[in-house]
Amino acid sequence: MKYLLTVNRRRILPFSYLLTLCLFLLVSSIYFIKDEQNQYLQGSFHVEISDGTEYRYLMNQKWYDNEEVNRLISKYKLPQEHLAKEKVDIKDFLFVENLNDALLQGEKPSTQGFFDYRMDLIKKTYQDNTIKDLDKILIGYCEGWKVLLRNFDKIFYAVLLALVFLLLPIMKEDDRLKTKDLVEATLYGKKKLFEARIVNSLEIGLFTYLGGVFLFSLLVFFIYGRDGQDLFIQNSKEFFLFPIQVTYLQYFIYKLCNGLLLTLCFVLLFLLLGELVEDTKLSFSLVLAYVSIHFLLQSLWTSPSSRKFLLLSPLSLINIENFNSSLSYHSLQSYYLDSLIFPLLFSIILWIGLSLRKKKTFS
């Protein structure tokens, strides 16, 4: 079996395919980083800021409490509908952006501290009064982690695209190469080969996912650095009003595990689809149809009640952040847990499907 696994692995992923896969992941990673840098260039009106790396030299870690926030509100006359970003000091720029956006979401009484006002916004959004208070926040340089988490779903989609082309044709390889009769006439028939293809597909799926994430992380940290892994994700604009307090490193570990389980789920889905559908072109068409319908529904279903149905689609679970604003606090906590449990359940169901197919084929 060991020899069969080795030979079959080389058939599925020969050296030329491996080089193409690495090149595809490298080009994808570079493209995502360049796109991120272009967004910095367009979103910042400071001549000093071109790609975000300059913050490393222009700002230090600093605690912001109510007293410091009141000073910034007075200094920059916040809130402003159209913030004059070029007039904000670089060392205050990141926090002032978040501060201004939060102040525009409601009316803060002059006697109320900003962090109490922020907590009122969070409790109103997530419909819960038991959320842990935050009376100050440490702001610092963590652009590498921000870029990594903002683009995590994109690198996952790139990995998924590569796996579609690698794994969908595997189960019908004998029919395509016209070797079915020859294989079934061997000592172990197709049974051992069936098992080897599943094992090799799981190996290649996990290798591609971990390799893609490692390559992208390496490039991001090489450009932006690893500073800020112990800072809370509330440093990010999209997480400033997020009720759960976790560090960038903790959130990255969650995303890594979430993506790993989803990769396992999609590998088994591609194998089952390739086994059930006779025509490989039809398999590709079904995958394309699923992806198209998923993103179409995602754009159409904007209400909180309808968006919850999207959780039945594994593709939604890589970007659970899309559901943050439509959930209560306790629901939000359970959804993050569900984003780890659901892929595992889907994988078990798909594994059972493959096992039943194997039993039916070789009975």
C-alpha cells in the first residue's frame, strides 16, 4: 500500500504540476499584497503612507483611555462626515479613523466617556448586556497581521481553485485513460487504488492549503513584519466594535483551523462529485454553478434572517466575519464555534458517502 500511495501521489501531482501549483500560489499571494498596497495608497491622504509599512517607523504602541480620546475629539473636532485625513498626525491616524467612524454611528453625550459610548454601541448591535467592558485600548503597529487576516479568505479561494483542477478528475482517471479493465484485473483490483486516491487527495489538499497559507504569510511578514501579534484585533477598523477580545495571533490560529477543516471538507466533496458524475466536464460545471449560486445569494440575502441560511454553504464559513453585524453576542460566539464544527460534520457526511459508494462499487 505504501508503494501504491507513492506512485499514485506522483501521478496526481507530478513535478511539473507541483511547480505550476507553487507558481500559481506565489503569483496569487503577490497579487493580493499588491492589491492591499494599492488600497493603502488610495485610502490614505498622507504623503508619508504608501503601503502601510511606514507606520512601523512613525508610531509607537500607546494606550488610549477616555482622557486621551477627549483630547483627540477636541483637537480634530470630531466627528467629521468627511475626515480631513491629511491634517491628522501620523501617530494618531489609525485610532482617529476608528474613533471618528464610531462617533458617526450615534450621538455621544458630552458627559459620557467614549469607551462607555463604544460599549453602548456594541450592546445595541449585539443585543446583550453581559459583554465584557473595555475601558482603554492599546494601539500599535500590527499591519502585517491586519493584511494577513483581511486576505485570508482570498488565499483560501486560490487554494480551492487549484484543488478543483487537481482533484476533480482523479476518480475517473481509469475511464479517461481507458485502463479500467486492466486495473480491475490486477491482484487487488480497483479497491486499493480507490483507497490510495482518497488518501493522496487528502495529503495533497492539506499540503496545498498549508503551503499556500505559509507562502502568503511569509511574504506578508517579510514586507510588513510580525509586530503586534499580542495586540487585540480591535486595532483593526473592521473589528473596532467587535465584542470578543482576542489577539491577532489567537484569531489567526482560529482562521488557520477553520480553513484546514474546510479544505478537508472540499477535498472530500470534490472526490465524491468526481466519483458520482461520469463526465468530468459536468463535475467542473456543477462546482462552477455552486460557487455562482453561493455568491449570488450572498449578494441578494442581506437581511439577518435570510443570511443565516448561507451557513449551510461550506463556502460561507471561511468568512464568518460577514455575519458579525447580524447576530446577537451569544449567537456570534456560537457561530464562531459552528464554523469549526460544521466543516467537520460536512466532512463526516461526505466520508460516509464515499464509503457507501465504495461498498456499492466493490460489493
